[in-house]
Amino acid sequence: MSIHPTLPGLFEPIQTALPLDAEPATEKQIAYARSLAARTGRAVPTALFADKAGLSAWIDQAKPKAPEGRFAAYPSAKQVQFAERIARLKRRQIPAECFKDKVMMSRWIDGNKPR
């Protein structure tokens, strides 16, 4: 008969706040999170700077939502300006339906960009 001492928790994994395989956040992520925090008045938990996925989730919650409503599908002013500049350079017309759908405008720009 042998007595084996039991040590509870000896072989259990150590619980940490961050996963062991967590990648640190990039400088661009940290800069964007700080700018969002300044604009929205929310504080960024500094522990998230060591976790790329965690900081990404915080950014997704903090960033402003895409506009909804009647004009949400229309292209932005910058998108229209860029398309008009391409049209002048290539001496082409932009189809009228592109001015009512940002996806169509994006496809027209991609297909007509100067290479």
C-alpha cells in the first residue's frame, strides 16, 4: 500500500486574463482605438493593447455604425469626385445608375481606373 499525496491544481492550466497565444495589437490598431476613444469619450482598456483580437472587438463596438436610411446606398462625395476625375481622364461617361448605387460606382471605378 502506497500513499500518493494529492496536490489539487498542480496539473491544471493557469488561468490568465489573456489567451497564451494572443498576438499583440498593431500600432495602427492602437492609434485607431485611441482616436475612437477620443471621439466617443470611451476609455480603452490598456490590457487590450496586448491582445489583437480583443482590441479588434473593442474597435467594432466603439466605431460608429454605417448610416441607414434612404440615402445609405448612394455613393459618397469622394467616390463621385474620384469617378468624375477618371471619366475626364479616360473621356468616358459615368452611367447614370452609378450615381444611385455605391456598389455599382465602386465597380465602375475599379473597371476604369488608370493603370
